[in-house]
Amino acid sequence: MSNLTNQTTLVTGASTGIGAVYADRFAKRGYDLVLVARDRTRMEALAEQLHRETGVSVDILQADLTHADELAQVEERLRTDTRISILINNAGASIAGSFVDQSPDEMAKIISLNTTVLTRLASAVAPRFVKAGNGAIINISSAVGLVPEFGLTVYGATKAFVLFFTQGLHLELGPQGVYVQVVLPAATRTEVWERSGWDMNALPPLMEVDELVDAALVGFDRRETITIPSLPDVEQWNTFDAARQSMIPNFNQVHAADRYHLATSEQS
């Protein structure tokens, strides 16, 4: 994105997986980095490698984003560091088991990290981007957010939130010069599966993380709002979205649809 005058990218969940690959790719594009994650040792190793290979500056913010005080430090960095022109909202987690097997505390933590944290970080940086008239926010969602049939009820609901949230931000911030993208990976080979308690042997074939990020960056360069790297035919998404939009005029009605009016024979 050539119109981004400052060249620093902040990446959450940056110590491994999708976040680490995003850090690598933006470093190779010449962006300085701010890495955010819990694992300082891994971030330090990644920072040293990227600085050695590309010469970019890499700062580390060790933070558990589920802790309010540590989240606040990252929010403050986004508000005040005018060098940061891209936020990659990648931090997230899944949870194994069915809804009835998951504890309320586990669910609350996943909901907080996948939705509230992501929203707060976007909120911290968006006013500055709007004032500057440029900037980019990349939110990592999941194809699961479109498929309740997969049975990942809580996780999928959080990722559906990220999709809707990004679409709303696109409509609000896009006209003010801020580019917002949501990426919907399918199952991708990262450590999140094992950390979340999944049986790796029971998982379907997984996309490699490098391929996922490289595809997502093609969408980024094309200024796509919604990027689904595993979807072969974009017309399937276009048809889906057109069907949604065609219903919009029918939502704002002052009377219930005829199909909800009981026929005389039903009332007797």
C-alpha cells in the first residue's frame, strides 16, 4: 500500500504461526515491526532473525491480551506511535469439545480474546488513522464463522463477529482513507490446535501457514475487504453476499410478513 506514509506494522499473536509469518512478510517489504505476544523468548528469536535478514527495526511488547493492564499498554502504543500504519489483529484462540463440554470460564476467555480484544485494539488505532487519512487494519477471522455445521459454536460465533465487525469498519472507515481487510482461513497448520486441546490426528488436511499468509497478502494488495484463501470461485461469495443484500429492503417493514399471518382455517 504505497499511500501509507509511515512504515511500521504491529502484529498481535506474533510469536508463532500466522502472526510470525505476517511479521516475516512485512519485514521483507521493508516495514519496521512491533511484535505482541506472551512468549518473549520466541519473539526475541524472531526479532533477531528478521533484523539480521532484512535490517528492519523490531520492537517487542510482551503482553497477555486477556489481562486488562497488559492490553492497555498495547492500546496506548497504537494510539500514540504515529509510525504504526498497519495493525494486524491476529491474536486468538480456539477451544476443544462441544458447547456442553466447555466451561463458562473457558468460553468467556475465548470470547474476550477473539472479539473484545480485537475490537479494543482497532478502536485504539482507528481515530489516528482517520485523522491521517490512511492506515490499514487486518483482522484474522475464520471460515468457521460461516459454517455452524462444523459444530464449533462459540469459536465460530466469535469469528462471525470478526467478519461482521470488519464489514462495518469498511463501510465506516473506508471513505476516510482507512483500508480494512478480514481474512477467513480454513484449517491451517498452526500450534493453536494443540494449545486448544485438539487431537491432531482427528483434524482434516491443513493448509500450510506460509501459503495462507501469502494468499492473504495478495488480497491485501488488491484491497479486498474479504479474503478467503481456500475459496476457488469468488463468484460463490459474490452470490452469497448479493443474496444477503437483496433481503435488506425487506427487513425494514412495519408489518409482519404474510407468511406469519394465520389463515382463517388455522385460527378456527
